[in-house]
Amino acid sequence: MSDNNEPLVRVDNLSVHFPVRNGLFGRTKRTLRAVNELSLTLNKGECLSVVGESGCGKSTLALSILGLQEPTAGEIFFEGRSITGKAQPTRLERAGMAQMVFQDPYASLNPRQTIYTSLAAPLKLHGVKDRAEINRRIESMMQLVGLKPEQARRFPHEFSGGQRQRIGIARALILNPKVVVLDEPVSALDVSIRAQIINLLLELKERLDLSYIMISHDLSVVEHMSDRVAVMYFGQIVETGSWDRVFTDPQHPYTRRLIGAILDPVTELTGQSPVDTRETPEPPAGYDYYPREFGKHDVYSLPPASQLVALREDHSVRLIARG
Amino acid sequence: MTDNLLEVRDLRLDIVSGGVSHNVVDNVSFSIGRGEAYGLVGESGCGKSITALSIIGLLRKPLAVTGGTLNFNGRDLRGLSKGELRRLRGEKIAMIFQEPMTALNPLSPVGRQIAEMFVLHKGATWKEAERLAIEALGNVQVPAPEERVKAYPHQMSGGMRQRVMIAIALACNPDLLIADEPTTALDVTVQAEILKLVKELCAARGTSVLMISHDLGVIANMCNRVGIMYAGRLVEERPVADLFLHPAHPYTGGLLKSLPQLGSRRLEGRKRLQEIEGTVPSIANFPPGCRFQPRCHRATPVCSAEIPPLSALSHDGFVKCFNHER
Amino acid sequence: MRLRLNLLIGGVLCIVIISAALLAPWLAPTDPVLDADLMNAELPPDAQFWFGTDAQGRDVLSRILYGARISLAVGIGSQVINTLIGLALGISAGYFGGWWDDFVTGLTNLMLAIPSLIFALAIMAILGPGLVSLLIALGLTNWSWTCRIARSSALSLKKQGYVQAAKTLGYGDIRIMITQILPNMIGPILVIGTLGMGDAILAEAALSYLGLGIKPPFPSWGNMLTDARELIVIAPWAAIFPGLAIFVTVLGLNLFGDGLRDWLDPHMKARQL
């Protein structure tokens, strides 16, 4: 635990752009701006959820934090140490920092490896040579995620979706990472299985003192699991703050739009939405919310200068100076 | 009996391959009235989609209808020839799918694909049909329809493609629209728009809707009556408010309680979600008796010995459970 | 079940041919080179010479048995080389992408554009006849399909969650390619390898037929056909039996390859309801 207020993960002005070649022979080059000068922090023990619709850049952000996507500009710090650019740690070093739980439990396990192999190989790679030690750690990990140790001898196709997601969680945790990135961890699962995985993730967070970055579009799950929420729209954070601020008093029109679009069965029938999303509160004087119009965004052009402004402690929205 | 648009009685579907047969849909009965929106809810593999496909006559081998009747507008759908079924599809019964990209022809402009419906089913000339296609695109609130008719499916966003699918489906004013997870692949804000569109268009034309989804929120938003399917059986059927506010079947109740509910954390703090134990059974290993019984917290010995019969509930509904909520 | 039948028939044929090749010294009634006897030349099949004799009076059966060794050595040997080249180029191209991918793709297309037999012919012309030259010539010219399949599989596999997970777990690129990507494409690669073996055996026959393969008097199915060319009317058995041997071997390999594809596909097993 660092006492100099350094967060566990700090993303500083991160931009990720992809060159897109099209036209005859790929002559014309355009730049797809997946992430634009994005900053955020994850504190120890927190679950930070990054919320947004498809194409908003939330997955690119996650891949950058994991080191799977090279940033175009900006830096990412882990416990104060830069993990991008020249000072980049090796893959081996990174493995202990952040791991990922994938959305699709069917594509995230190697079909040709037993669960035992999938879990033992990373341990061996990280210098655990003693067979008894490996077996002990795999056994306790299997129990931790609610599976029987002897099931480790089986292949992925012998498991149901929910069980596979448990295995995916076990693999993410086997090297004791400090941060776990959860990429839509329950959206590919059967509805009756989701609660099991949500409960498991929250339980593991407490027991192992984990910190989560969750990528999700399911706001009911986000509200249930998060400590802090960041709402993304086209590569930028438009609103961020503690979960209760964002969910009880959303300020930005886009956040209100998202929350307003949730179809909760009980809300639908009683007609009592927990949040009034009809009227957007007035922005601070001299500013306007950015963006105000949706569905017209051009991912190839540079967005106008706007800033995340703190409205109060731990609650910021993106504003643009009124011109 | 009544003037219901669709009557499904004791429908049974099996997978028959290599002399082995597995039951996938067992004894499913429901009906849809004119102008009614009926929801069929269940998890993957519960048989909801193939039930819909059997209605529209698109069931593929090794799946086969092995029992029951499908009565549409007073005609037995099972007795129809292939040609008659084909004429019925698109004209009287239309369907929209989860991924419009796979249902649209990638090599043909969307306007032409809509126009085709008018030519095929209404005997319109191509010139007429093209004008009607522009109108149909306008009806599904595609901006600048006279421009967009020339666009190809890959030039459109997922939400726009689904609007095109709806335009095609509703082109001939069908009596019944089957919507199979129409918004699952879409973003939440687009989903809200699409559902609103379907609701408004169908209400205006008096089209009945069979909505198939795993998403309880979508069903609550769209439907008047809801059937819950589990492992190939319809276990509960109720008017939508009764079902979600006072579920009778332990599976329905469990499902509702297992989902985080928006706003509840603020009111009551974060509570551990109530889990449904175990996993969804696979078709090859359906348990005896009630198929939910191994996962059910209210199960008694009778549950694994006998298939629970239908118990009628007050105001129009039933549940199939020995120990249901009363 | 049809797919099992493929594998069974193909497997039996392959085993029969491999054992024939291995056991040739014990199975062959006569020496394929030395036991020439002009007194017995061009005899039709009878109790002593089951497949008849050729123009030099050598036992066709013995020569076919020994010829199987050459054919199989060429088939297996050249395919091992082809598969290794194709896998190394294809997987690395698909996995790394960028200029390396462009280069490998270009090279593959070039190889596909030139008929591999012409290419092999050119190499044989430089290296001269012989078994080693054959292995090199056929091993360097038929990897493009393996490479293409390996590349496209690697392209799709590298996006799979488990490959991403392997990266975050600290696996190096080589390790990922070997432990995560290679095992998941082994089915189609084996199939192509087996089918390619049939091609190589045919190519060997063609090259030997043109006098560029195995030097007479040592028997290969190809040069046996060459020798039998002039006898096709008076002693057709000298051509028919080597031809049949090629046919049966290629058929066996193809059946086996097809059967293997169905059997190895993990989805086939997982699809059991």
C-alpha cells in the first residue's frame, strides 16, 4: 500500500489511434480515434466500471492497461511506475500486475488444454517448479472459484458456460495479480447463472483484496458491483464519479440517456424509474455539456477541446466552453 | 374456440438423428390474440426460438414437429403445403432476427429488398414497389429514406439494419410479427428506439407480436402476456404485471431475484444476489419429473417423480409446479 | 458412420503400404535389381511371378515392394519439410502481421502461381537425380497451402481470448505460437500434410518418369512406369501394377486425410447432444 496517495493504476492523457487504410491500394490514410486524451485512476480495492456503447473505446482502453495495445500517446502508471513507452515492463513482469476475465467463456479457454495445463503453465513460467506446490495452488484456486479440484483434469468442452467463466476467473487469479480487468464478465452467460458469477467476483474482491476495472454496458450490473463509474462516449470520459453520484444524480445528458434506456422489468411495470432522467440539469455558467448531440460523432476527426470539470468531490462531467 | 390469431396446442419438438431422439420442446400450449403482444422468455437452449421457427415452418432437420397443433387464423399450419407456407410467410407471418446482417442480402440495396416484398406478395410493379419501399423506410424512421434505399446493408449501422428488417417484415401488413431477440446485438439506447418503433407500428396496424427474448426488461416493456420456458416446457404463463410482480413458479421468482435491480443498492445497500444453484440442463440430460427440480429450493419428492400439471391462477394465467407461490 | 469408415479404410491401406515398404526385404520373392533374367522377361502374372516380370525379367512385385520405400520416403520426408516451412512462415505471418505478413503472403502467392512440379523440375535439374535431391525439390515447393491455412488460422486464433490471456500471463510470442496457436490448427494441417503426401508421391512418379528422379536400376514407382512405357501393349502388367500401387497409396492417404479431419475436429466431439 503506497501512502503517497499514488493510485494503483493511473491512466494519463491516453490516446490510441488506429491508422485505417482504404482507397485504391490503401493509399488514403485516415486515423480512427478510439481513445482520445483519456485520464482515469483506479484506487486499491476499488471496482471501477467503464461504461459505454459499442465503439466507444472502452475495450481499447482495457487492452492498453493490460499491455495488449500500444498507446499512441500518453502514459499508464502502475503503482507509480510507468508501464508504457520506453520503460515498458516485460510481459513476464506485467503478468503480476493486471489480468483479464473475458466476455465469451467459450472462446477464452484453449480447447486443446486441460484446465490443469491452463493453470499450471503460467505458474511454471513464473518460476514455480515444485510439482506439489503447483498442485496445491491449482487445487486451492479451483476451490476458491467454486469448482472441484478433480475437475481440473477435464477439457473446456466438458463444462457449462458458467463453469467456464469460473475457470476463466481462476486463470486470471492464478498469478495473484493486483488488478483484474473484467470485460463484460456476465453478458454472455445464461440469465440464471449471472448472479453466481457476480457474487463470486464480489466475494473474491473482498477475500483477495483485488481491484477491478469492469468494462460493461449493463448498467444494472454496474450499479450493483462498482465503487466508481466512468461513462465513455467516443474515446472520452463524459462523466465520472462514485457509483451513487452517477446513478442517483447523473448530470451529463449522455449518462442520463444511458440510464434512461435501461429496461428493468420492475421499473417498466411500476413506471417508477429510480432516476429521473427526463430533464438535464443546467450546466455550470459559461459552459455547455460536451457532447450534446449523439449519433453524429465522427471517429476520424479531432474532437473540439473540452474538459472534465469536477462539479463536487468525486464527480466530474465533460464540459465545453460556451462560445 | 375463440378468435385467437395463433393457437399452439401441445406442441412437441424432437431432435431425431441416427435413430436417437431427444425431446427439446414438450407439450407447449399458448395462444396469441389479435393485436396482442405475447412474450416467450427463457435461457439459451430452452426451446423458445425453435418454437417460433416451427410456427413459421422453418424448422430444419434434425429438428421436427412430433406432436400438437399449430392453428393460425383458423388454419392448421401443419397441414399446409410448402408453397402455401411460403406464401403465408412474409404476407401473414413475418419474422425479425437478432442479427439483421445475416438475414439481409449483402449484395442488394436495402430498398430493393423491401420492394421485393411488395412485388412478391402484393403483385406491385417494380416502379410502384420502389415508391412503397421509400415510404416503408420512412415509416421505420430511417432518415432521408429516398437516399437510404440505395444503400447496401454493410453501409448501415446495426440499428439501421434492424429498422430495414422491420420495414421488410411489416411491408405486407402481416397479422403476426415474430421477433426473435431483435435487440440483443444492439446498444441500449438503440434498443430502446427499436422497441419503441416495433411497439408503435404494431399497435397502429393491429399486428400481433410474438416476442422472444432472454431479457426480462425487454419483455416487460413490450408484452401484454408472458410465457416462461425452461428446458423445453412452458412453466408459467401470466399477464405481464402479475408475472413480474408476483411470480408463481420458483424459476421465475428465482430469475427475477437473481438479477441486480436498478436502484435497489441505493435503497437497501448492496445485498448478495440470490443465486439459482446449478446449471441449465442440456437436452441430452433432462431430469425426470419437473425439469427445474434439481435446481429448485422448493423441490419435494413428488417433483422428481411426476411432471407437474397445469394449475390455473387467478386472472388468466397458469403455472406448472407442485409447490408454486400462491 | 461414414467418417469413421474413411479413416478405417484409409488407415488400413496406409498400414498395408507402410508395412509392405518396411518388410520389403522379407516379403519380396526376389532381389529387385540383381535378379534380372532375360530368359524370364515379360512373363505375364503367374504362380511364380504374381505381378509378372518386366523387360529385364525382374519380378514386378519385388520391385513394387522396394519402390514403396522410395515413394513413402519421398512422400513423408518432403511433406515433413513442407509442413515445417509452411507452419513456420504461416503462423508467424498471421501472428505478427505487418511487413512480414505482406512478405510471406507475397511469397506464398508466387509459389502458388508457379506450378510446383515445374519448380521441382528446375531444382532437380540443378541438383541432379537422387533421393536427397527429390526430398529437397519436393520439400521446398509444396508448402504454400499449409502456409495459407496456418496463416489464416493464426489470424483468427490470435484474437481468441485464450491467446490474449496467454499474453497477459506473460507467455512469450514463440511460446504462444507453439502452445496456444499450433495445437488448435493441427487438424487441418495434418489433413493437408496427408493429402500433400499423395501429391508428393505423384510428383516423384512424374519426376522419375521424366528421368529426373530415382536413377535406374533402383526401382521407384515412377521409373518403373517409364520402363514399362514401351511394353504397354505386350506386357501391360509392368505398367498396370506400379500404376495401381500409386493409385492405392494416394487413395489411402486421401481417405485417411479426410477421415482425420473429421475425427480431429474438436467441435465434432463437443457437438454431441
